[in-house]
Amino acid sequence: MTDPVTILDTTLRDGAQAEGITFSLEDKVGIARRLDDLGIHYVEGGYPYSNPKDASFFREVRKRPLRQARLVAFGMTRRKGLTVEKDPGLRALLEAETPAISVVGKSWDLHVREVLRVELEENLAMVRETVTFLKVAGREVIFDAEHFFDGYRENPEYALASLQAAEAAGADLLVLCDTNGGSLPDAVRDVTQAVGGKVGKPLGIHAHNDGGLAVANSLAAVAAGAVHVQGTMNGFGERCGNADLCSLIPNLMLKMGRAVLPEDRLRRLTEVARYVYEVANLPPAEHQPFVGLSAFAHKGGMHVDAMQKNERTYEHVTPTLVGNERRLLVSELSGAATILAKTEKYNLSRNKELLRKVLQEVQAREAAGYQFEAAEASFELLVKQLLGRYRPHFELLGYRVTVDEDETRQGDQGATSVEATVKLRVGEETVHTASAGDGPVNALDGALRKALASFYPRLAEMRLVDYKVRVVNPTAGTAARVRVIIESRDHNDLWSTVGVSENIIAASWQALADSVEYKLVKDEEHTSPTTSA
């Protein structure tokens, strides 16, 4: 790879401005260290003058500095009417003690007149004096020219003058910002090329996604000469977000041949993207390019058939390069090729009749509301059942769930108590247990575990981590069928199961029972010699 491009991640500052995202101090420190491990060049930690948490973040990271990433404090040019020495915002930037500082200044004359409400020349003086002050203090200075593309469109001479003021004062990087996110790639390319011929310092790009083009605009800027890109993990950011580094980085490396991360670190991209979702308490975007769960998922039978012959037919890059994995989905759209690929270990290609039987059963069940693409553990059990290789570890004889609403407890709000009883046959024994829970599924789970604990002690390793309910046929109103997906995990694996019924408790029981059965089958297979069909 040639022509290196540096990355500034602003997840902890710009990304934290997204609606619905709040990072604690511990969250910010954890994300910063993950970005450092990933190989990101600059990690922008926040605006230390804006709030105590950001100021505390810089103090906390100083206790155990990042290993290779340069920590960046963000701030603004000096305020009007103040000298740089007396500006509290600039003082906070120096007190953060970061090796680099990103300072934003106005480059659109509209903002200078109507937001700052200063003369155009005064704004340029604010830029020059701020950059000089920070450089004299020994900091690397990244100048973010806010609203640059809008400003250049309306008054190119003034927008360019703001860059030249920062350059003359010693700024190390000049970043062109598409702050409103409304520019088109052709305009970004043309402006970046034009500016590159009129300044001597390296150029960068900071793009917002209001037009859905932040990644495209960033790539256009790099193609036109920019050597520095700013963005956020998963595209988090105000309004429609920022340029998504999870798309930008692999496009730069795999498509444009630019040196960005160490090549072995690119394989950590999916892991870090999902970690940031987890810390932000947001569900991962399944269809997110490169790192999404569905980014390399194949569902149509024709697609899977082609993939079996040549993986390049329906994948633009190899998923493992970004730490993701290929998934072949089983659904009513599946053809024989999908089933064969998903059941390769059973050698169904030798038994066309059995293959057809599995395909027909999958299609029939999905027509009834099941969804095996999101419940591969249930699919695995179904195949074993149709192959005659499935022996249930327990038989349900009956269950009951009781919900008691007691209005005399906890004042006017009342209190709900839930109890489930489960009756099972395990081998020759009949077991009858009861358990209280926070809700019906929790109570059923407790009763089932209690009944099976003495027979299968390793169930203690298993826990439910997610529970989803979807109405299959909403036009049926309260008589509609519901689909329940349960996600479970143990020390080694994560798996999902499905249940469907007009009764939400019955659907939940199906998914719960499958989840337990899959755990028991999986453990048996790990401790027994593998046999072939």
C-alpha cells in the first residue's frame, strides 16, 4: 500500500453529540483504548472547557497514556473581545496536556457576520492568534475550517483566506469541513483540488452525512489530494451522523490501496465497531457495510449456488479481512444450494430425497411465521430431527404460568408477581418444579433450569441475553401469531432459537426449550467422537 492517510476518530466528541448517545467517563476511556489498539492515529477526546467529564477524561488517560494514538483536545478560536492569554477555552486546551489540539474556526462569511457577529478581518485575526498561541505552547495544531464547502461556494476568496491565516500561523493540518453535510462528491473533489494548489500544508476532510454522502465525500477528497480523514465509529454524530470510519477505512485500504491501519489491525474492525455499539447501548445496524451482521449474508438460492462455486460472485471483499464472517441464511427463499451449504457436515448431497424434505419443511415453517435465518440453532435441531439423529433430552408434560396483580402492595402502582410450574419427563423420571420470575419467560426459564439442573449440571453455564417478539400477521389483531427469538450464550458460543404461536407464552416456551436442547446437544457433540451420515 502507498500514499498513507491518517485517521482522526471523533466518536468521543462529535459522535457523542448524536441523539440517544451518552458516554460515561469509563465508557470514553474504554473506547479510546480500543481505538488505540485498532491503530487509529488521532483520538479526539472532547472539549475540555465544555463540561467536567471531558476535562476528567484527559486527566484519566494521562495516568496510563495511549500506546500509539495521539490524543487530541478539541476547542475553538479565541472569543471576540478576549486575548488568547485570557481566553478560558484556550487555557483549558493547554491544561488537557494533549500532544495535539483540534481547533475549529469559521470559514463561511455568513457565520462570521451572523453567528460570531464580528468583522471578517477580526475572524481571521482570531484564527491567526489562536493557532500561534497553541503552536508556541508546543502543540500539534489541526485547524478545522468549519462550513468550508458552503463558504467556498458563496465566497471562495474568504474561505481560502481562513485557511491561509491558519497556515501562516503554523497550523500542521488544514481540514475542510462539510459541516452541514450537504455537499456532493464532485464538488468536494473539485474544491479540494483547487485548495490544494493554493496552500502548502496537508489537507484533511471532515464530512457529515446529512445527504447520505459523508463516506463518498471523504473518499472524493482523498482522491483529490487530502491525506487526513475525520470520522466516527459506526457513523455516530449529530443529526444524520458523521462519515462512518467502518466504511471509510476498508474502502481506503482495500479499494484505494492507501496505507491506513496496520494490515493485521483491519481484522479487528468488526469487533471494535460492535464494542462501540455495546458501550453506546444501541443495537448494531445489521445492514451496515463491512461490519454489519448482514454485510456478507446470502439468502437467495441462486446467490448461494453461485457463492459455492466462486465466492467473488456476490462479495466485493473477503469478509475476514475486516473481521466479519460469511453467513448463508435459511429461509423460504432458500434453494437446495443453501440447504446443502448449511448442512455440509451431514452430506445431504448423497440423499436428494432427504434434501428435498428439509427444504420443504423449512419453507412450510417459514410460511407459518418461523424465521430460521435469525435462529440457526433451531434450524440445526430441525435438520437433526428430520435426519432421525435427534433424541430430546426432556419431554414436556405440561406447564402453567400464573400472574398475580396485587394492588395493595407498593402503593397505587401495585405489584405483579409471576410464577411458573413445569412438569417434565427426563428419562424414566418425572420432575415437577416451580419458580418465580420478573416476567413469564423469566419464570419459565427458572422452572425449566431447576427441573434439569441435577441431570445436566452444565446448563448453569448458559444464560439468556436477548428476547425479541414480532407480530407475524398484524391484521389478525389480538389473535395474531407472534414470533419469539431468544438469544443465548455460554462460555464459548452464542446461538438463537425461534418459536411461533398465537399464544406468546407458547411461542416463548418453544424458543426457550430449543435453546436448552441446543446447549445439551452441542455439549454432547463436543465430548463425543464425530460421526458422518
